Amino acid sequence: MAIASGSGRRIAYVAETVFGTTPDTPSFKTFRSTGGGPRTNKTTGTSDEIQPDRNVRDEFQLGQDVAGDYNFELAYGNLDDLLEGALFSAWATNVLKNGSNLKSFTLEETLDLQGASSYSRFLGAVVNTLSLSIGARAKVTGAVGIMAQKETLDTAIVSGATYAAPGTDPISTASANVANLTLSGVTPNPKVRSLTLEVNNNLRTRPLVGNLYTESFGYGMCDVTGTLECYFESNTLYAAALAHSGGGALSFTVGNAANKKYTVLVPKLILGNAERRPGGNTDDVMVSIPFRGVYDSTAACSLQITRAVS
């Protein structure tokens, strides 16, 4: 039998209408990823019975959970459906705001066995976390953290399934494809060396008696957080953090071509526990500032993404 190669893996997804159930004749979309992915984690146990011969009699299965991250390089259109999942919302006139409508997917990984295929399907897959990393002179990268109800294996496609080809839009870089990065309320606008942004839906499992798998997923608050690493030019930015300043907005646009860009807006943020880093003889002085996005009554959200930006 042929040995599968990692370069031959196809990752595809389709939205579910019923949690944990793959739609009939599904129309899968191919997801562009650089690696990673969910895996099944079994919970097991052994008996506490006293055995004079000191031998363990069994290891029994208690449950199964599925979790893991898909890594990606940012390309226009590749994430749009999963962004809906991450923000518990839906695009409306090309604007997406965080909401409270949980969306589940069936994820499918296909491995090529040279004449045969192995299909691993993750049912009831929900986006728990989303991260984005923008660093000077680097690709814009990120990860989608998945929790799923269960994993199933097959040697054939779902009956009637189709697979859309992956997109071909280029990868965005921080040097050439990020613009209009602003932090309102701070003058002058800081010179940013790196920026991270994270969304965490704080999912939790709901185990039941008589079931190996979670019945569904509960969710907590939508945590929008991140970190700014900026060159130290004056006291202004660091002082704003020390004063626990809030109310300003963080915004930036990323993309490679007109009408194929995203504008990311944290409409109201609180600057957190800043650290000034003097470094040594060959270093620039930097200031690292974590932040939290909080609800803004005007935007009616904590995070807003606009696509098809000119």
C-alpha cells in the first residue's frame, strides 16, 4: 500500500444546517492551509480496584473530544466562511460584526494513497479561536482554532459531494499589503513593528451520560484581544496605557488588489499592561501593549470586518 504524503492533503469544509450532520450532496469548499488541524483526543481511565498481583486489568474509554488549529497565510476570500464562524455572525453588505449565532461545519481531510484515498471528517466543527499576526517584513499569517463533535473515517466521498477549487489570490504581506493602520486618540500615530489580534469564543463541551461525544457546544463571551509592539518615540502611547486609556479605535486595511481587501476595525479598545523594553546597545526601545476590544454602542460590536474594500 502507498504511504500518504503531507503535501497531498486536501482540507475542505461545508456549512451544516443541523449540528453534527453533513448535508446531503454537500458542496465542499477547499481551504488553503499551511499545516496543523484538529485531532481526536480520547479520555481514558483505569480501575482503582486493589489487585494483589499489581497488574492493571483494563484501560476503558470515557469520551472523545476533537480540537486543533489550522494555520494559514492570509489570502482574500479564503477565510470568509470561517470568519462568519469565528464571529458567530453573517456577512451583511460585505460587513461582518461579532454576534451570537453559532455556526457549525463539517471539515474533511483527504489523503492521497496513490489510487485510493482516506477521508477523515470532523462533524459539528465550530470555530473557537481566530488569530492574526502582522509583523514587519513578513507574511500575514494566522490560525483558526476548531472544536468538533467527533471524527469519522471513510474511503469514499459523501454521495454526490462536489469540491470547489481553492482560490488563487496571492498571499498578503505586512510590507506591501497593509495600509491605514491607525490608533485613534494617540498622536502621533504609533510606528508599529508587529500586531496580533485574537478572537476567543470560549467554547465548552456538554458531555452526556450514554454518549462518548459532546451533545453540543456552549459558548462564553467573545474575547477580542491583541498586542501592539511599537517603537518608542514619546511618552504619549505609554502614558495612555498607564492611564488605562480607553475609547479609541484600532483600524487597518489588508489586501493585494482593489476590491479584494479587508478593513479590520476594533471600534473601542482598552490599552492593557504595557511594557517598555529598553533593550541593549544594539536595540531600539520598544513598547509592547496588550489591548482588549470592548463593545462600542455606535458600531454595535467589539470587532468589525469589511470586505471588498477598494
